[in-house]
Amino acid sequence: MNWETLYRRKLTDVTTALGKIKSGDRIYLGGGAGVPVVLSQALIERAADLRDVEITHILTFADAPYVKPEYAGIFRVNALFIGHNVRKAVQEGRADFTPIFLSEIPELFRNGQLPIDVALVSVTPPDEHGFCSFGVEVGTTKPAAEAAKIVIAEINPRMPRTLGDSFIHISRFDHIVEVDYPIPEAPQGGSSEEHLKVGEHIAAMIPNGATLQMGIGSIPDAVLQNLGGHKDLGIHTELFSDGVIDLVESGVISCARKSFHPGKIVVGFLFGTKRLYDFVNNNPIVEMHPTDYVNDPFNIARNDNMVAINSALQVDLTGQVCADSIGPRFYSGVGGQVDFIRGAARAKGGLPIIAFLATAKGGTISRIVPKLTEGSGVVTTRNDVHYVVTEYGVVDLYGKSVRQRAQLLINISAPEFRDELTRAAQGLGYI
């Protein structure tokens, strides 16, 4: 049977497609900008017929009506990374959070530790061979779809066709729903003078020919803005956004000197604007892979001069990094920070970097603290930390004693907090 005939047989409406879901199922919902918006919003139409349905996903860029209190007992989210749309529910105990390295999520699905009954995904229309691309979210969605018992796909002509290990044949789908809506966008935020100073410090550390990992946000954008004079940079990262495009077009990012996947930007998923989605569409320089490949520390370490740039909510004077919680309140997730910090640490010429502004809440509190707030989670251990960067400078903690670490971190804290931090360090016996 040819794929066109299969396509017509599987094509249906949203109500019929979601009729496959039954009480007690675990649903995987495609993540990030690859969230199947129509299917996800229509889940609540099945609420009267269902009980105890778990909805598992990473960060998603769409409303999450299924997490509202009135659907308690019907739907319960299990967030592998907490986004703004489910954060309140997690913090109130109406939704769950599973701490997990991004590199290890695919294996949860494959080995049955987190078995998927139904995967809801968003893909491109099929090509001439019947293969659809997962587009902007390959990282955890492709492994989930491959492991799921039932796969329901939105076919969206506006989804960019990305290349690499990013394809699935329509024969794998149980139901197909045709949709047509813009891919959710995540515009870049602005960078303050302080962010640009952090970016300047980091850019000065990066050699020509280095391979970069960075996420999205003000600090990654500030780093990119400071790289205009560099040559032959590469990208190996779990995600990137619009800021990379100008550097590719100017030749700063060529990937020509990469020691692993030379000539290719290796990435798991994409957040950005339509400009980014147009840029990656059928673009051979962009190669998408699942996160157990992209975020595997051993693969990361195969990139010579690997520069990993990650952030923190707090860092204590011994070097412990909290990046997923504010005290005991879960805020985000582990993501790929540890994967890339460890991978870069093992790369020839690698630079593992934790970067953040020295203060928060309008300068009223220091992010460098004597002790992490009670209940805070340690994402990156003091043993893994190397370079720490704020707008006040760069320090290297690796191989340093606690006394040395405390003094170095105080030196890059905001000046108005240095005396207070020094007294606290003395009281703790650090200095």
C-alpha cells in the first residue's frame, strides 16, 4: 500500500483522533514550539469521559487548560521541565515534577520506566516518500513517538522541515489531523548593560574555532552580540534562537573547525520567531537529533574547545549551583546544564561556564550567597563547577579550596554585598 493511501485512511478529525485516549493513559505532549496546539487544547473536550490521565511533557509554549483545578482527578501533569503554564500547579501540588537530565529523558520512554500510551505530536506534511519532519522539536518528541503505543499527529504546513535525525514515516501514525496555524514564537528578550558586560567577559574567553552551547535569554543573546569579531565558531547545543542567524550569515559561525559533525549546527530543539523557523527550513547546516545524542556528555566532549554557557538562580560560596528551584519551590528543571558542564569539562580545551547577573529583584538581593536558601536543589555540584561569570568578572573555581572559592566568588559579587558575604564566610569558617 502506498503512503498516499495510508495517509487518507488515517486522516480524521480532532474528536475522533482523541477518542483513542482512555482513562489511566499516559499522554506525551510534544514540547517547546513543537507543541500540537490544536490537540492539546482539545483534550479538555474529553474530560467528562476520562479519569487519571497523566500528561507528560517538557516546557511547552501554549496554554495548558488541562492543568486547571477543575480537572483534578481527570488530568494530572508530570512536568519533566517546568514552564510558566504549569508552574503554579506544580508549586500547589496539583501537578508533578520529575527531575531528570535532558540527556536521559529518551531512555525513560524506551526502557518502559515512563511508558507512553499516546503521543500527541506536531509534524510537517509528508515528503514524496511519506516521511514527516518533527520540525522545531526533535529532542524528546521523536523518542516519545517511537516508544508510544499510539501516535496522533497534527500535520501543519507551517512547521519548518528540519533535517538530521528528525523524520518519521506516516505509517507510524494511528491518526492524522490536518491543521494550519503559526508555530508558537518566543521572541528574544533585550539585554541590559549588565547582561552585555557578562557577554563581553564570556566572549573574551572564547577562542576562534570554538564550539558553543547556549540557550535562549538575555545572557546568551549578550554573548552572541559580542562575537562579531570571531572566526569559524560552531554550535552544538540543546537549543538555539534567532541570535545565531546573523552570525551564520556573516560567517562568524561556519562550523568549519568542529571536530564532531564538522560543518553542522547540531541541536535538539528550537525556540524563536518566524525568522528562525524560515532559516532552519530545509537548511543543510542545521542537523537535529534527539537529546540522548545531542546532550550525551561523551558526544559533547568530542567537540574540541567546547564552550558551555549555563545560568544559575543562586551560587553558594563553595560553588554549589541552584538552577531549578527557589528554596523548596520548583521553578524550572535540570535541563541540559549538567550534561553540558560535564561534557565541556572533558573536551579538549573545553570551557564549562556558569553565568548570571550578580543580583536579583532590582539589585536588592545577591545571587552569590553564603548558603543556598533552605530547600534549594543543587543542579551542578561544587565538584563540577569551573568558571563562574558575573558582570563583575570571571573566576575559575576548579581545583580551588573552599577558602579560595569563597574569596573568588566574593570578588565577583555586587560590591554592596561583599562585606556582608565576607562576614558570613568568616562565620562559616570558610575564610
